[in-house]
Amino acid sequence: MRYTLKDYQADAVGAVLRNLEQAKDMYHRYGSRSQFSLSAVTGAGKTVMAAAVIEALIFGSDEFDFPADPGAVVLWFSDDPALNEQSRDRIRAAASELDWRLKLITNDFREPIFERGNVYFLNTQKLSKSSNLVKGAGARLEPENMLASMEPRPDDVQSNIYDTIINTIEDKERTLYLVLDEAHRGMKPQRDRATIVQRLINGQGLVPAIPVVLGISATVERFETAMKSVTGRTALPSVQVDSALVQASGLLKDDIVLSIPAEAGAFDTALLRRAVEKTKAATTEWNAYTIEQGEANPVVPLLVVQMADKPSDDVLVRTLDTIFEAWPELGGEGVANVFGEHQDLQISGYAVPYIEPQRVQDSTHVRVLLAKSAISTGWDCPRAEVLVSFRPGTDPTHITQLLGRMIRTPLARRIPGNELLNSVDCMLPYFDRETAKRVAEMLMQGATAKDDEGESGGGEGRRVLFDPVPLLPNATLPQEVWEKFESLPTVTIPKQRSKPIKRFTALAAALTKDKVVDQAVKRANDEICRVVESRATQYKEQVDAARQDVLTLSGEELRTRLGGGQFVSSSFELTADTRAIIEAYKLASRSLSPALCSAYVDYLVPDDAIEDDLLEAYIEVAAIGLVPDVVQSVEAEADRLAQKWLTDTRVDRKNLSDEQQAEYDRLEGMSTEPERVSLVSPKTGQAETKLREADGTETLLPVNTAHLMVAEDGTFPLDLNKWETDVLNAESKRNGFVAWWRNPDRAVKESLAIAYTDASQKWKALRPDFIFFAQGQNGIVVDLVDPHGHHLADAMPKLRGLAQFTEAFGSEFRRIESVAETNGAYRVLDLKRDQVREAIRTTHDAKALYESDLASDYL
């Protein structure tokens, strides 16, 4: 893969591969056909995941411990030829090994059988009655009468596509895998007959059913509903990607800003002008960021104008007039359309060319795009920053679907400390507050929303804001506060499937590339190879025993007489040949990593080595990889070395660009235990200014002037519950109080995170509500205060995580406290007290802790 998979993507790929391995075995052993789905919200990178699956299917994968299927044939099917081309381009960009194996099936396709190791792209239109692909020697194929086209043909008659499918399925050396892109589309029954897609899956006439079907869709429900008409298949477990993990990854924007009229009236042109201004402002922001980061190519923001289904010429002219009046420097080529008519527009002197949706992202001369509903399934445009929709106020679904295709971050990563560049704007001139709230709910729920079925992404960590106020760093605060903020400890949240050795070698490569550590790769190889050598000596007996396993093949021979009788067994041993040794070496590379195995072979083999020396090194590495104690010990040392290098280079890495920093963020996140990382000061932000009640009424939020981020007037809106308000008021009255920070509750670099394990022993993040800054005797000091309900299921796990954090980093805080309300009073646990932390370790009842003598009154 050319791309490094996100953790959630790698987990999903592994699960899909396990299903495919089972599906293949079921088919070839028992003739059992199967189906399952891969579902993830829009923007999660489903095509990238599919590319990784296909690459592993064809070539095998050490990372996923997956053997190649030498007979694999992948048929990628969608209902849109443009979507097929886009998918092929994405797969080619993602998977380096698949370049020439990705084949579009065109009308002149006449191969008698699909070649093994290839991916074929087919769409519904190619199977229509007018397509040459379904004709044989000029015979017309009616889609509802496939049987006629499937009679045996003379040898001199050209094959049609169904002949190719038959031959491929009937070949015992091949396995045909059907990938349904946007699996729900094209599956709805038509006048009591099966659709083309259903016939392809189920088979018809002489065409057998496809052995393995993998559906890719935004939600599991879509695929399962679509497959209700499919019979005779085993349903394997669906692979679902948690939308919260997608949101946390930085691939999706954190904030969606909705602008709607505050009163009745015609505000379409006013909000369109506002949209133009926001697009121009976003352009300025991205240009500044490009200069700051030294990026070669700036992000060029796009404004999408969503029209009603049948806009009149008057509406189109008014729209274009408004755009060019507000943006006179735009130029005639700056506006294009993606209307379903696929035609250029000529209206009242305006020429608006048609552009294919998949070309919009790269056609940066287009700054305004006129669209209708959701543009196109599978379409996305990360540079689309602003949407103004002229859809009726009763039509939220089309808006959320289109917004769902605009939520990818332009650089495929979150911009640290910049909430404005991590947001998308949507103007809704025809919506009232109540309907807009429904849009907000759909956008927040994402894949669980029934109306948009996951098109809008969503997940924990996303905010939907109504007319927020922009925030900037509080200029009244002393610089020491900001310096203190950036010095505070925050930790990584360990991953369940981390590979310490791979992490260490990748870290060395990054440090070398970025010229942070001279010859880091060589130093890393030397260090880790010495560790392997030391551990191989330490566990010499086990390595020697493993060596014998590598060099010999043990087996059992069974004998009986013809005509019946008891089997008599006898054991035998064979000496392993070179091929068996190489296979054992490959097995070791799965546990020790291919990079380390290769480096250790080089470490063992002298420069004047002969072939026997090389083979001996392969045997040694294969044996070492079979000893779990050695592998675990080397992994632990690799983890320690990586942590040390990351700590030692923290200051030197501060001068790297955000793009370079993102790689170290990924490497830091591959920790097996919580590790300290740096906080990043916020640069821009945004916050709601009004509280919206359930009855639709709105009230201005109270404000505070001591927050780290404030609006232009020096205030910060307080959107706090009663507990949080009481805590803020109490802390603000303490002697020496200077400032406070509302710690974000999502995975951003300006959020202080504390790691804890939940009841299932999975690592989670606690993000305390408040960080308070005060003037101490020797400068600025920091208090960490977290109001938390003792009745919640995660109360004790979070307290234990907070206790562990305090033991590691407590000296850097004046106070670390947890506050809860019990029996009508606020009680506080002081985590810096040894007795409190000891009680937290041994107690299972959070309420009892707060009510014990170990707690004290907070107010």
C-alpha cells in the first residue's frame, strides 16, 4: 500500500480478510456461497480499505498474516461507469502492486475467462440490453431473458460477458469475488422481476451464482435490506467501522456550521453573499497556512450551490448575478455545473460549463459549483468548504447527503489548533430553526440516522454549530500561561494491535528523512540487532530447539492392507530443503517484522559471505522467530527505544511542518502503554453564543473574559451545565486565579488526554473538563479539575486512570482533583494524596469514595 492505513482501517481490513478466507474455504470444500458487508460512514476511506483487501488477497500480507489466493479474481461492480473509473483511480493511487491489474470492462471486451490476480470493473449499463457485452455473434440479449444468451455456443462464436463469468466460476483453480460498490444501489426490484445486479448475484439460467459477495456501503442496514431477495447464501459477520473512530482519525472535519435566517423573509441572496464571503475568507486562511507550513500546493476552497430539482432560468440568473456581484474577480471559468442533464448552461449571457463530478477536486480553476441533489454517489471533494442550499425547507435529507460528501479534511489530517480550517459551512436560506435542528441531529448521529443512512458521516467528537462566534487567543493573558499550557503532559491512548518493532523502524526512517537524527536507520538497526543477538543468547536452549524444528520436517505415515484392516502408523523425519527454510524465515518476519529480519541477516552475514552463510542466517532468524520469549523481549525493548527516541527528539521536532508532525503523531499513537506527548496551543476557534431550548426559544449565553480563547470583544460564551458552572465560579474566586481552559472532549492536539482502561480492558481517553492557571510563588501553576458523576459506569475506571496519571505527572500540577455531587453537596477527591490513590486502586464503589473521609467538601 502507498498509504499508511489508519488503525480503524487496518482492523477492518483484517476482519474482511478473515471473512474472505472463510468464504473461500466454504466454497471450495462444500460449494457454499456467502455474503457479508463492509460498512463505514462517508469519508472513512472504504475504497482505500478495499484496495488493501484486494492487494492482500492477490499477493498475501505479512501484516495481516494472510496467505495469497493464487486463483483470486475480483469483479468490482457498481451502477455508475463514472464511479467505476473513480474507484479504479483511487485503488491505483492506494495500492502500488495493483497498477496494471485494474481493468475496465469495455464494450469490446471478449476474454473467454477472467485472468487470475486481476480486478475487473463492470457497471450496470454494460449489462443492459443494448450493450455489446451481452451479445454473441449479433444475437440480441434481453435482460429479462438471460437464458437465451447462455446456450452453448459454437467455438467460432465470440463469447459474451456471461460466458466469461460462467467459465471463471466453473474453473476449479479460480475463486470469483464480487465487490458491490454502494451495494444498495440497483437492488430495488423492478416490476416483480429481479434487477441486473440481483441476477448477477443469484445467477440465472446457465449462469451460476457468484461464489463470494462483499458489499460496500455506508451502513449495514443498506446491504442487508438490499440482499433480502438473495437466497441460498451464508451470511458471514458484517464488518462495521465505528464512526467515532473515523471522526477521531482527522479524516473528517470536526465542525459543521449551519447558518439559517433569524426571521421570516427572502434571504437566499443574502446568505449566498455570506457564502461567497466565507469562501473568500477560507481562501485567505488556507493561503496563510500554506505559506506558514511551506506547502507546495495550497488548498483551493470550493463553494457548492445546491439548487432545487428544476430551477427556473430566473432563479439561475439571480444566483449567478449574486455570485459575480459578490465576487467580481472570480472570472467566467470559475463557475461550473454538475446537473444531471450533463450539459453546458447558456443563460442570459452566462456560460456555465458542465464538469464531471469526479474531476471537480482537481479542477481548481472551478471555485463555484452548481449542483442539485447529492451530486453523485461516491463523489467527494475535500476542498469543498462552503455549501449554500436552495432546497426547500422540508428537504433535509438531500442536504445532509451532500454535506456528507463535503466533510473530508482537504489534507487528510486535522489542522492542529485551528477549528476554522477543520470546519465546513452550510447556509440554509429556506430553513427554520426546527427543521435545521433536525439537520443538526442527522449530522451528529451519522451512521445511526435513518434519514441519510450514514451519508453525513458523524460520530463522537463532531459539533454542529449555529452561527458561532470566531475565537482567537486571549491577548490579555501573560505569555507564561501559554508556555505553561504547551509544557503540560498529555498522553497517547494505546492501540490494541500495535507492533513495537515496526514502530521503531518506521520512527528511525522518519527521523532520518526529516534530518532530525543523523543516520537514525543505521543506528536503529544496530541497536535492535544487538538486542536480538543478546536475547538469542539468553534463550539459547529454546532457540536451538527451534532451529531443529526449522531444519527438520516431522510426519506420520499410515499403512494398511488392501481390502481392509487396521491402519499402522509410523513416524518419519525429513531434512528441510531451501524452500522450506525460506518459508520458515517468512513466518519469522511476521512476528519480528520484515525490516528487522532483513537487518539481522545483514548483521549476521559478513561482507565476503558465500551462499551457505546467507542460508545459515535465514535458519538463525527463522529459529529466533519461533521463540515467543525472544519475540516478546525484543518487542519490549523496541517499545522502550522508540519511547526514548521520541522523548529525546521532542524539542527538535517542534520546528517540523504539520504534515511531518502528523507522521510522528501516528507513531506516538502506536504505543502499547500511555506515553507522554505535547499539547498544541489553539490558534483559532469557534463557539455558540446562544442556548437553544427544546421549545425553540433562544437565550444569549453568559460570557467570561478569562478563557484562553475569546471573541473579538474579549469574551467567551459559557455553554456549561450546573456542575461545570459551579466549579468554574469556585475556581475563579481562588487567590491568584489567572485563566482557564475548557478542555475539548475530542481527539485534538489541544486537548489534554488521560488514558484509562474500561471494563473490557480497552484503552479509552479521559479528557478532564477544566484546566485552571493561577499565579504561584514561583510563576504560573496549574490545577486540573474534573467534575464527574459517581453514578456513571465509567466512574471508577476513569478515577484509576486519573490516579495513574497523577503518579506519573502529578509534580507538574499544583492540584489534580475530581469533583462529584452526592447527597446534595459537592465532594472532592484530591488525587495528589497517596491515601486517595490507594483507595481508588482497591475500591469498586465511586460513590462510597466521595462519601468517605478521604473526600472533602468542595464548596
